[in-house]
Amino acid sequence: MSIDAVAVLRIANLPPPPTSVGTNHLVEHRGEATLLHTFNRFEAADPDEHALALRRLLDAALDAHDDPRGILFYPDVCEPKGASYDAIVRELASAGKWVPKVDADYVPVRYRGTPRQPHDVLVGELIGVIGRDAALQLDMLAQVNKALLVTAPDRLDAAEAYRQQVDAVTRAMEVEFARRYETSLQVQVEAIVVAQNRSPISLVDLDVTNDVNELLANYDRDAPASGHEALTAEMIKVMGRDDALKQNLMAWDGRIAVLSICCSAHAPRNGPHDDAAQARGHRADERLGHRLA
């Protein structure tokens, strides 16, 4: 189970916004506060990316949040006890991150001169020409297909899809940029594959055609019932191929360190039957149910 970001909002009784898979996000109401579980990994994105994701999720409803400090995001391994907005903020201040509210057309700083990784510089240039959403989608698909080619170079379907994406980059940015982009993407994907190999996930049988049923059959055939691939197959059934593979790729790229000391002052652990540990387990089950219900 990933460590996800939760937003603390000074909005009373905010209705749970819908997810992309037809369920609702998990929300908790505490007095004038709403705790909104974003289902986005806490450390896999920069703070302003969390703010952008929240804005796109809530749109104008986010404007009701009124705090000059911005929005506090905290990792969901924390279990705040406060019953009001101010009490929750005091409790979580040391574990969370304050982020300003952003507009829907905001471009994260990682693509505007403060890169999280070198490849972000080139993606930022691409955003400047074809726009944020088109550039990020194109780059994500290129990374997925390049990862397939690194691990299974004989995959002709992945090779064709990747070539189409590089051609799109070339049309937008010219040949010299495309050459630098491919070199950067190779380095980026090799680093992802090295990280993935620490906890292997088979890429060989991924189907990048539109035959989702065959893709699911590949997963069901090759993955152990309790393995990561079986979980990915469940994600694909609910979310669709592209969204599921995007989430999987983000998981490899943003390896998350367990925040074992998070909120230790508020939720001490006294042993295997500790009440706080049991509560965290119940909440994890509830979050999983909201994801895949």
C-alpha cells in the first residue's frame, strides 16, 4: 500500500469528489474541516503538483478554502485526532507540507527551472510549445513504451508506438531537440528499470495494443495471485490500460521511503495489538475499497 497525500481543507462537509474509476474519493469531516484523501503518492510529486492535482479535482469548489498559508498536505500514515481545522493543522504541521493554491492552468515548477530530474528540463521545453497536458501525456506514453523496449527489445508493437511518439516530438520541436529528448529518455527509463529490478515487475507480456482482454490474460497467466502484476491487472480492469500503466510507471519512478517516524508523537506504537496500528490498518482497507470498489 502506498503512502498517499491527504489535503486538510477549511471547508465544512465537502462532498466527496468522484475518482476517474467511477467511485468517490474518501473524505472525513471534522467540524469546519474536510480531510480529502487524494490517492496520489505523497513523495512521488512535488508539493505544487499536489496543489495542481487538487485544483483539477475540485475546480472552483477549492476556492472556498480560506487559509493564507495555503493548503496543508500530509501523508496518510498519520492519524490526526483533532476535531477542528485549527487543531488538525497544529497536530500535523511538522509532518505535512504547506502549498499555495494554484489555478487550473498552472505549470509545476519542476518544468519551469527547478527540475526534479534532468529530463524535466526537456519536458518543460515541450510544454512551452504544445501545452502542459499534451506534453505530459506524450512524455508518459513515450516512457511506458521505451521501458518496454529496454526490457523486451523484440516488441514490435512497443517499437511502433514509441516511434510514433518520437515523431510527434520531432514535428513539434525539430530534429535536434528530438535527439536530445531520446537520449534523456533513455537515461530516465534505464534508471526506472534499475529501480524496478529491485522489486521485479515483468514487462515482457505487457500488451500496448488496444486488446485489453489479451493484456489481462497475460497478467492473469504470468502473475502470482498475490504478486504486483495481479494488482496491476486489477487496476487495469477498473481504471483502463493507460491510466493503470501511468500509475505503475509513476510508482517505479517515485520510489517511496516509508515515513516510519511520521506523527510518532501522536500515534505511539506499543506492540502488535496497538490500537493506533489497528486503526491504520482499517483505514488502509477503507482506502483500498474506495480505489477499487
